Amino acid sequence: MVGTYVPVDGSFRGAWCWYKVANKLKSEGHNRKKVILVGHGLGGISVSVAMGKYPENISVAVCITATVVSETEPHQIFFKMYFSH
């Protein structure tokens, strides 16, 4: 699927862990108005929130072993439960 990908990592990483993926996507001509969000780990929370707030700007969301939240279980509830231990 050709598009603009936005990798969203979970935590404790940076752009350096996506450089091989980014170079491969660019070499295949991915560039389009709507974005394809790719989230890993806690990055799934950011992807979930973005999908809810900006659905018109996102064509696909891909979550790889990611934490995903919804309107019935928003990220604030997740963090409250996660950090209450």
C-alpha cells in the first residue's frame, strides 16, 4: 500500500530504530496526503488517540504488539491503572 507512513514507537526508543523501515518505504515511493500510522508498544496509545481525533487524515493504522485504547477505555484510564501499582 503506497502512502505516507508515520512510525510511532512505544517508549525508550527513538527515530534510529525505524531508519531501515523508513528508507525501504521511501525507496518504494510512499508519499500521499493521508498517512498510515504504525505504532509499536505504548505507541499504540498515540495511534489510537490520533485515529479518534483525526480520522480524515489517516488511511490505515497498524499496531504491532501495541497497547490500543478506545473511547470506552481511554488512555487516561490505562495510565491510571498502569502506574497505580
